[in-house]
Amino acid sequence: MLKDITLGQYFPGNTIVHRLDPRTKLLLTLLYIVTLFVANEAPASYLVLLAALGGMIALSRIPPRTMLRGLKPLVIIIAFTAVLNIFYTPGTPIFTLGFLHPTWEGLAHAAFMMLRILMLVCGTFLLTYTTSPIALTDGLEQMLSPLKKVRFPVHELSMIMSIALRFIPILVEETDKIMSAQKARGADFETGGLLKRARAMVPLLVPLFVSAFRRADELAVAMECRCYHGGEGRTRLKQLHMSGRDAGAFLAGAALLAGLIALRRLGL
Amino acid sequence: MSEIRVSALRYVYGQGTPFEKIAIDDVNVTIPSGQFVGIIGHTGSGKSTFIQHLNGLLRPHGGTVCLDGADIFRSKEATLAARFQVGLVFQYPEYQLFEETCAKDIAFGPGNMGLPPEEIHNRVLEAAHFAGVPEEALDQSPLDLSGGQKRRVAIAGVIAMRPGVLVLDEPTAGLDPAGRQSILRNIRDYHAATGATVILVTHDMDEIARLADRLLVFSQGKLVMDGTPGEVFSRDEALTALHLAVPSATAIAGALRRRGVPLPEGIFTLEQLEAAILTCRREGAPC
């Protein structure tokens, strides 16, 4: 039940994708998104993009089924976008039914649009599946560190992010426990109208908030006991290092972007 | 009457995933009405998973749970009825309190049963009395009470449903010795006064030896021993192999016996040990 939710879930591994520097992966994900939008809406371009994504997934050894499972919650949004595109793109109509006139151009546009969203989501999943949340926030902190010059609290922000991520599984477990305890007293979370269900959440949310604040308090004390005082002069257990691997990855990313720009020029 | 019969119970965590783990495997046990049962076992032995089946919080992957001869999973209504008849107090139950006042929190269970207000009021007072919640605390916010008091309120919240079976998962964990003693005394009094079945999960052999009529020992999801405290604690080698201990009085008696003090078998509480040693002295044995 609750334990099944995947939220930026990390699949540990030791592939070349896993070992890339998190900064590289963050930048490449951005580059990949740009590439997706630069690409010409034509079969050749999309085949290249699909091949690139497939290659990356194969390299990361993330089972394709896991990828697809992550897409499930997005099916409705994607389908909605596609349907809108079929009807609202001007062009030669397939048939006319009252005010509805789907077009061939719309159909093609919708297909490309769907593929684009799917590839976009899969690409970002690849980032979170192969990078531990801690590495991700570390990478983000390093990338944003120039902002420290203008007194932007980069370290604090990334610490907040790490802690928030760390607390998700704890709070999920806590929710499960409190739900069981209230169910044992006859609470009903599953039936009834909207109002009844909203009211049924009170016995769950109040203890959950109380315990979240308690945990936050305890964590703050524990951090202070170990003399935490922010980012200044702080060293790291895991230093981030760019290597030849990362240079290679950037080259590959740049090549992909260049290739798709070229294809666009050629109109393919 | 609230007889529990569990047959061929099986429960698997994470079924169908690579992280599959068998939590309960082929457990058969019948608990007649009115018994005081202790459940002991190493951490992760399946005790807590087992008790969550008794009131239908977990649905078994195999086997049945019957209350007075009827399967509690036969219908949704039957499962809900089982929740009220088998009151389950979780570990650290003080973290489930949510109402503005203790009285309202204790009334949550009876309220869900759909009882009339006067009846609920009576039950709150009765439950508060059984659980040892002082009357002036009833109008206070549960958040203003001490840890031990909060736990009493939480236990009262379950007792207020007047369950025929009261199941408690380590109700004394994390309390000071005086708090432990008095909560256990409350539970024993409740058992004596209402004749309800009590099932107590614990790690404290001294307290369970004093209270239980019967002990169930779990290990790796299986029920490995089932008998009176005398029967179970006489097998101290088997218990040690399960990473469990015998009560301290039994251990002391054993050590004295090995040094030649003629103490009888079957000593589980410090009172029994004291009496036995005094008898020995009176008879002039070497102590």
C-alpha cells in the first residue's frame, strides 16, 4: 500500500551511469531536455532520440519494466494532451462530427508530443533512479555554490532538501503505524463521502504532525550536539570529482544535440 | 465468550517482490476465553505481525483466524466487529492520541461503535479507572501529560471498547520501574475484574512469569513453544538457543542449585525464590 509509492526512488548499482558525477548527470539531463525540444518533429530525429534514451537505459541496467511502472501515474495527463492535440491542430480533417474535426496533422503532432513527454519523463527518471538523493543534493549544492557570493544560503537549502528526502520513508512508516492504531479503534479511512473522509483524516494527521515536529526537534538537538553550524568551513566525506568518464558523457551529449540540430536543418 | 482459533496462519511481507520475507509461517493456536497469555520472542520473530491478525488489521496470505468459531474475514462487517471485540494496543500507543482532551480521545473507539452518548461517557470513566488515568486528567490535553500518563490514556482508549480480548504489544517499554509495575497491576486488575482474555507481548521474562497462565514463544515466524510458564522456563537451554532468557529468579535458583543449595524446581518470581530460600534456611540446609 503506502510503501509502494516511488518518489525519486534510487536503485543502487555500479554501472557507468551510476558512477558519473551527479553534476554531470544534472547538466546532461538539462541538455537532454533542451535536445528534446530542439529536435525536429520528424521520424528520423525521433528515432535518434529514442535510440539515445534506449542506450542510456541499457547502460544503467534499470529494468525497462521499472521505468514503465513509474510512468503509470502520468498516463492520464499524457492521454489528455494527446487528445487535445488531435482536435485542436489545424489541417486536413479525418472526419467531421459536429464541432469535432480531428486532423491528420493533429494525429501526427499528438504522437510526437506523447513520445516527447514519455522521453522527457524517462530521462529524468534515469537521473533519480541512478543517483542517490544525497549525491543529487551534493551535486546541486556544488553547482549553485557561486550564488554564495551574493549571500544565497546554498548549503542550508541543500541540507533542507537532504533532510526532507531522508524523512519521506520515515514519515510513510509512521503514517502506516498510526493508521493501523486508529483502525484498531474502529477508524474507517476507506468509505464515505468526501467530507466524511476528510474528517476521518484528523485522527491520522494530528499525531503525524505532532510526531514530525518532535522528530524535527530531536534532529535539531542531535545536530547541535555535534556542533553543526552551517556550511562554513565544512568538509565532505565524499568529494565530488569529475573524471574522463564525465568528459566523455558531455561529448556524447553535445554530439546528440549537434546531430539533432543538423537533422533539423536537413528537415528530417 | 471470545475464543480465538488461529489455524495454518501464514503471512509474507512484500509478496511478489525480490524483498519477500516470510513473517508468519504455519501458526496454529487456540486461545480460550479468559486466559492470560504471554507472547515472547526475539525481535523480528513475528510476534507483532501475529497479533495484528487477531483483529483483522492484516489479512493472512494463508490460513484462518476465527473468533468464537467464525472467520473474521468472512465479510467487511465481521472484520470491523472483530476490531471492537479484540482490542489491540500498539507499541508506544501514546503517539496515536489526537483529540483536544483525554476524555474525547478515549471516546474515539466507542464513538466508532455508534454507541449513545451516555453509554460512551460511562465507558470513558470506566476505562480511565481501569487504565489508571486520574479523573482530573480527563479534561486536559493529552499533549500536556507525562509519557506514562499518555500511555495510560491510549490504553484506556482501547479498553473503552470493552473488548473481550485485550492485546498489548510491549505496554511497559520505555517506562520507569514504578510506571511498569503500576501499568501491569492495572492490566492484571482488568483481567480479574472483567474476565477478558489478555494477550501480552513482552521482552521482560520477570513480568510475564508473574502474570501469564500460558506462554507462546515465537522464533523466525514459527510458534516454537506453547505451555505454562513452568513448562517453558524449565527448558532454559532451548530458550537460550532462541536468544531468550529465563526470569532472573529462575536463573538465580539454578545457580544456587548448582552450588548445592537444595532449592525446588519451578521458581519463576522473586517472591517464590525468597520463600524457597527461607524454607531452606529453616530446615537448616547450607545457604
